[in-house]
Amino acid sequence: MFFLYCLFFYSLITNLKFFTDSGISKRILLTLFLARILAMIIGCYLNVYFLPVSDSVVFHQMGIQEFNLLFQNPHEYFVNIFQNGYPYGHGRLLEDSHSFWNNLRTNLLAKMLSIFDLFSLKSFLINTLFYNFFIFFGSVALYKVFIKLFPNCFYQVIICIFLFPSALFFSSMIHRDGLILLSFSMIIYHLFFILKEHQFSWKRIVFISLFLLMIFLLRNFVFLTLIPAVAAWVVANKFPKKAFISFVAVYVVTAILFFSSTFITPSFNLPQYVSSKQESFLQLAKAGNSTIPINTLQPTFKSFLINAPQALNHVLMRPYFSEIKNFQYLPFAIEIFLMEILFLLFLFFRKSSIKADPIIYFCIFFSLTMLLITGYTVPIIGAMVRYRSIYLILLAIPLTCFIDWKRIAKISISKNPERK
């Protein structure tokens, strides 16, 4: 059944217009999807046989419970997602405990998997295959956008979007990360074609709204981070010659609103929300085996400012090679080390004529904000490398495409004439 579904999805990828008009040949598309399947199989094997507690397996089991409920009590199946037994009702929108909204993101995944179970006969592997087919739409959507910006950087764009190691691995497993990747990719795709290509349609607006809603339901703090990035992109599109200033202005206003939120309404204290998320992760870290020390984050501007260097260090430089005690973290240490090399190459060998489109600033501001939040709140290396993986894609694309690789190659050949 698994191989039959693989053939079915291969057929869809080679025939659906969304894929065929991407400009990627059918052979390469199938190869890239095969790479995702291989990452998925490795991930499934590790989740089932090596991880003592696997979120993906837990989600799968919850999906089976919902699947069984569909036939035992159909009415309960369709209404239980709206029910909650908490004393706060549908309040505590930003809280991590005793919150309808916090549990809704898990319940939505369980519902999705219960639908997959109708076609997979409750197979964990096949459910994960279904999941990856939908995530593949997001990768192709990102490619369609960035190949227009960098038409001479085919391989760089392909590698960064489809084959970025940690993003490929973590987004191939059933979790919220892949759905977040799919959602912001489709938002970028439709917004790009509205703003840059002037292809406005209400259909695109509906898609943007639906994927924004999905992000809000799955991880509301990503939604709160995405809104100023989208707003800045729209403003910068109106003033393309002052795109960077537009982003800075929007983010300064956003920062003021962020730290003033407690005075606007105490129930919407955003600095306290970030501080509480750190506290929740610190409680989880007590049972983890990859905990790193982290300063306590207070809900004040001063505390956020003082802790920013440590947060950026954690998310952009960890794990260090010197602190690796478990072999499973070695690939992520190598990956972040290569990202640091890319950054140095960009500093010294960037192309002379760089024209940064507003979408590039969007990628930088949005991804760095998400990485900063991750650095502030997550003291567990295993969780941190998963959370940051999908946002590193947005940094890797401009870095690799703005590097003058031909110049580097010429320097390399001049120093090693025997390579000519």
C-alpha cells in the first residue's frame, strides 16, 4: 500500500499544474520528493524505535483514537474539537496551560490524522507520506517565488528550499513545524504574486487568510510575529527605494506596541507571554538530556535587551562541537557551522550589484525575529534545532544567492593551477 501511494503521489506531482508550471523538470521534482520520502522513512524509524517519547507517535495514536470515535460516536467526533472543560472557557488565548487554544493545535493534528486513517488503514508510515505530500506544496511555492528573484541561482535555490538538512528532516515528520512551513510558504507565494507580479485575485486573499488562520491555530506566537513582517512588506512595496527604512519603521512601531501591550490591556501582556513560554520550557528541560543554561527572561525591555546576545548565540551558534555528548546532535553542529561559513563568504565575496527586493527584508526580519524568540525561550538543544530549522531556510536563500561563487571559483583556481 505504501508503494502504491508513492506511485499515486508521483503521478500527481508530474501532472498537477501547480508542480508542472514551476519550471522544475519532472525528473528533478520526483527526485526531490524522493529525498523527502527518504528523510521521512529515517525519521519514522528513529521515532518508533529510538525515541522514548515521540510527539509524532503520540499524534498518530491520538489520530487513531479520533478515527475510532468517528465510527463509535460520530456526533462527538464532530463537536469535541469545540469543547473544553477549563474554568476559563475560551479565554487564556496566549497561555500554555489550562487553555482551550493551547490544546486546539494538538486536536487539529489528531483530526487531520484521523482523516488520513480512512485511507491508510491507520498506518503511521502512510500517514506520514500523506503529510509530506502536502508539505511539498510549500517547498514548490517557495521555489516559484525565489527563482524569479534569482533566475541564475537554480542549484542554490533548490538546495536551500528542498534539501536544507534540518528543515528537510524535521518537516518530514508529523508535527506542527511542517504545517507552519507550508503555511508561511503559501502566504509568501500568494503575497509575492499580488505585490510583485500584480496578479491580485480574491482567491489569493482567501488562501492568505486561510493559511494565516492555520498559523494562528497551530502557533499563535508565529502569527503575531508574521503580521508585522507582512505589514512591513506591504509598506516597503509602496516605497521600494526605501524598503529597508520601511521595515525598520514598522518594526520600531511593533516593538513599542509589544512592550506597551501590558498598559493597553493586562490580559494581553506580550512580554509576559514570552517570559511565560521560557518558564514552560524550563520545566520541560528538567526531564531533558540536552539542556543548556539560559538566563531568566523578565517581561521588561531591559531584560529582553540584556538577554538578546545570549539568545542569538544559542540559536545561531549552538550546539558547539565542544559540547556534543550525543552523536545525534553532530549533524546540527555541522549545519550551523556551515551557515556561519556562508555568512563569512557573504561578507567577503558578495556580489557587487545587490538589489534587495522587499521580500528579502521580509525573510531576514521575520526569520531573525522567530530565531530570537526561540533563543529567548528554548533551553533544550533538541527542541531548539527543530524550531529554528524552517526559519534558517529564509536566511540561507539570500546568503547563498548573493555570494559571488564564480569569483570564489576563480580565486580557488588561481591558487591551484593544476585544477584548471
